Amino acid sequence: MEDLPEATNQVPEADGCSHLARHPGRHAFEVQTQEYPGQETVTWWVVWDGPERPDSAGYEIVPLNSCGAEPEGGVDGLDVCPLPAEHLGEHPWR
């Protein structure tokens, strides 16, 4: 993932789901972003079913749209919601 063209992040260690703890449904965490000049940003996520951390075989790496919601009045360290579009639960600044 670090070798993707226009990649912007170091690929993180699998750190568990970015959503609310112990939620139902699929889990996800962001692993890479590609920023192409003059085009939409592509955000890659590891997604899986089951336990809160992915195992060695039961996951996919897929591009998902980002939520993009902006906190009213600003929040230290967050310009936009870092979760995928249509994520479960509230935004992380609530």
C-alpha cells in the first residue's frame, strides 16, 4: 500500500476498528490515501466481519468514500470526520 502512486501515509499496523467499540456489522480502519492532483482523493480501508481486530485471512482492502462531515466550530486535530461515508454511530467529536 505504501508503493501506490500518490500515496500519502505510512501503512499503520492493524489496530482494530475505527468505529465504535463492539458494534454490529462490518469493521474498518483506514490504511492508505492517494491524492491525485485535480482529482478526487482515494481512501483505502481494511474491512472485515467478526472480531474487533482482523485475522490473517478474513479481510479485504477496498476503496471507500470518506464521511467528510465537518465539526461545527472546529475541533482540535480534526478538520473532517476520519471515518468512511455512512459509518455507524456518531462522529468522533461528539
